[in-house]
Amino acid sequence: MSVAFVKEESAETAAETQLPDRPISPHPNLVTEAGLKALEAQLQEARDAYAAANLVEDVNERRRQTAGPLRDIRYLAERLRTAEVMPAPSSNAVVAFGSTVTFSREDGRVQTYRIVGEDEADPKNGSISYVSPVARLLSGKAVGDVVTLNGQELEVVSIA
């Protein structure tokens, strides 16, 4: 359709509103039960934002406001489609997906993280992705085991 028949600033403006897809990790999409629920909630939020943006009268502004939610809908729908819910660890003997592990560093810091899926990882709030360097090193380790990360030793203190 010609730009003359639509209320568009220009063809460039229309192209600007098409955002590239969010990258999808090449790793298996492992999630906890809570992580699956969070993905479902995020998808609903994106759908709600898209619906609200579609109510905007101005076509250019509508395109701008729907671009982000549309991209998020595509990403979250794919992540939900490929999600593999992992059961909670059956034992606290070794670090596994879903475990909460506490470890000490050589410099005296003690840190605690829960090992979760990539989309639910939030280090500031105590969770790290199972594909993170720390989680990969600690997986399969027991209390008292020591691993080395970037020349620094980490000792597993507890597993919950």
C-alpha cells in the first residue's frame, strides 16, 4: 500500500517500529515450576501491553507502542513452547538444577544462589542460570568440595 493512503510519516518510520527478535539461547530451556509460571505471567503482560497499544489512534504511535510487546510475545511464546520443567532436586547431597548452594570465596565472602533456568536467573536476587560459569563448576559438587574460577577457589558450604 502506498504511503499516500495511510497516516504514516514515512516508510522509514514504519521500518523503525519493527524490532529485531530477542536472541534465543542455544542451551536447553530448563525451568523450575516457578520459572514456568513467571514466563506465563510475562507473556500475559506482553499480550495486555500489546492490546493496550492497539487502542492508540495515531498509526505511527500505535506501531511504536506495539513493537516492544510484539517482540516480547514472540520470544516468550517460543520460550514457553520449548520449556522443560525440571523437578526439584531429590537430594541435597550434590549441587543440581534447582539447588540453593552456599559457597565461600578465598577473600572471605560467602554467597548463596539458587540454580535456575536462564530466563528466571537474577543474581541480585539470589538466583543464577544453570549455564553460568559458577553454576557449571558447582554442579555435581558436594559440601566441602572446592572448585577454581578465574584463579580463585570456591568451597561449597551448604546445599539446600
